[in-house]
Amino acid sequence: MDICDRILIGNSAAIQGVKELTRHVAKSDLNVVICGESGVGKELVAQALHLSSNRRDGPFVKVNCAAIPKELLESELFGYERGAFTGADKTKKGKFELGHKGTVLLDEIGDMPLALQSKMLQVLQDFQFSRLGAKKDVTVDCWVLAASNQDLEQAVSSGRFREDLYYRLNIINIFIPPLRDRVEDIDPLIDFFAAQSAHKIENVAFEFTDSVRDFLRQYSWPGNIRELKNTVERLMLLGDWQTVQRLLLARETKWVDGHEPGIQPAPLAPDPDKKETRQQKFPPLKEVKKKAILRAEGELISEVLTETGWNRKRAAEILQISYKALLYKIKQLNLRPED
Ligand SMILES: Nc1ncnc2c1ncn2[C@@H]1O[C@H](COP(=O)(O)OP(=O)(O)O)[C@@H](O)[C@H]1O
Ligand SMILES: [Mg+2]
């Protein structure tokens, strides 16, 4: 078991591929972009890259380009001399200097301001720069990794990200798929996080039964592994499964709302601006039909969900609709599991 296997839990083909690539790339100093949704493990993969490389005994330094105010990011990266600007009362090294002989992770690189992107491009040529307000250059030896949860190619085409910097950084691209696309990893991750928190908790209040695991395996995990970790820790501590289940369903419904699976919601109320709905004694037939269909759908879906114990993947199979379409229907019809 090497460092990748030790820190990157999961056996899905997807995570195996990520581990393989990580081991391979760690032997080089090639620039890497790690991409994937928030919480999939980008930072952890960056650490695995560092720890698998010859730089493992050097520093690992992370800069979150989205969290640091634009005006400060440059001084954070390159440092400054005393008196460089108001408030610079002592000389400070930047992250690149701190990462000398080690690895620097530029997290959320897509949020780096354009002006700084051109400076970055220069720095990546020769690793020479000067602290703000300094006369002399410093030279550093860093392995630069970048991570992003945005589609950088799209950022390039919309002019938010420099194309030349993109090609410079993206020599190797490691994509980490969302957790919902590697369901096999959920059980080992539950066990891993449960064991981790068992160490910290005196009286563990929870057992991950088959039905709990079933539910967790089907959940969409919009917050990916970070959300799974928080969920496991909370359950281990509080054991409030009913509440957690409800919170997860509510969160998933919201998430599905933002990712409409291509079916149009049927309007339940007539549009008051439409001519034909004004001064009508009888509702239009179309509307009655829609309502009747929704009601019938609601009844059938509830029945199937109850039957399957809210196993939504199985329910979708039985109903012969896509999983996403089912989640959407659940939201549209405001269905929830009964106590
Ligand atoms: N494969 C994995 N095995 C174990 N823990 C993981 C794995 N992937 C992510 N994590 C954990 O999930 C959390 C989120 O990971 P992180 O690397 O910060 O995600 P990202 O940078 O993509 O937002 C961290 O606590 C991390 O340790
Ligand atoms: Mg991160």
C-alpha cells in the first residue's frame, strides 16, 4: 500500500485512474491542473502528488485564489518588502518563496484576476520574481499545481482566463468525478470516516445499517466527499438519522432544482396574464388534464417510494424514468418520506 492508497480512499475505476495518474505524474515536475466539483478531493490529490514526489520532505503550500481579496493576492503570492505599501510594516515572504523546494497549490485558479494571470505566466517561465517593493529578484524552485472547480476551458473562451496560462498549467489534467458517479466508493468512505471519528468520540451513537447505507449510496452528494464526511461525523456524534435524512433530501431537492433534467414543470396555477384564463367559468381542459396527471403521478410515485423504502434508484427503475427525472418529480410534487 503506497501513499496514494493510504490517503485516497476508494476502489472505483475512476479513483483508481486518479491514483495511477497521480503516481505517474509525481515522478515529473510537469504542471498539473486538478479539476472537479467542490469537495471531490482536489486538495487531497494535490497532497498525494506532493507526498509521492521527490519533494515530499519539502513544504506543501496552498493558496486559495478565491478566498483572498484580489488586492492582496499578489502580495500573498510574491511577498513584499517593508514599506512597499501602507501597512507593510515588515518584510514578508510570499507563498512561492515559502514553497521553495516544495509544492505550491494554486487552488481555485479560475478566480485569479487577469492582471495577476499575466504575471503568473512570466513566473512560470523562469521562477524569478521580486517581492512587491523590492529591487532584487528572487529565484525559487517550486512545483506548481493548480486546482479548479470551474470549467477552465469555458473561462478561456469567455475571456476570464488567459489561454496561454491555461496551456502552460494544463500539461497534465487530473479530473476527479463527482461522488455520485462513483457510488462504489461510498461504503469504503463511510467506513473510513466512521473509524476516524470513532477515535474522537467517546460514546458512538450510531450504526451504519444496510438501509442507512442504501440511502447514502443513492443520495446525490452535491457537496461530494466533504458532505459525506460531515454527514458521517454528525451521525457518529448525534445519531439523529431522521433529521439527517430529511436535511439531505431537502438539500438534494434544491440541487436538482438547479440541474433541471430537461422536463418542464407543469404550471399548477393558471397564468393570470393569459387572455383565455380570465373570466372563465370552467378551467381549460388542458389544465385539468395536467393537474390530474400530476396527482396520479404523485400517488404512483409515493406508492413506489414507500414500497422501496425511499430507495430512489430502484423506484426510478420500477417507474422506468431516469433517476434525475424522479428526483425532479419528488421536488415538484413535494413528496417526503413519512415518519
Ligand atoms: N478519496 C478520498 N479519501 C478520503 N478522504 C477524501 C477523499 N477525497 C476527499 N476526501 C476528504 O474530503 C474532504 C474534501 O476534500 P478536498 O480535497 O478539500 O476537496 P476539494 O479540494 O475538491 O474541494 C477533505 O476532508 C478530504 O480529506
Ligand atoms: Mg478545495
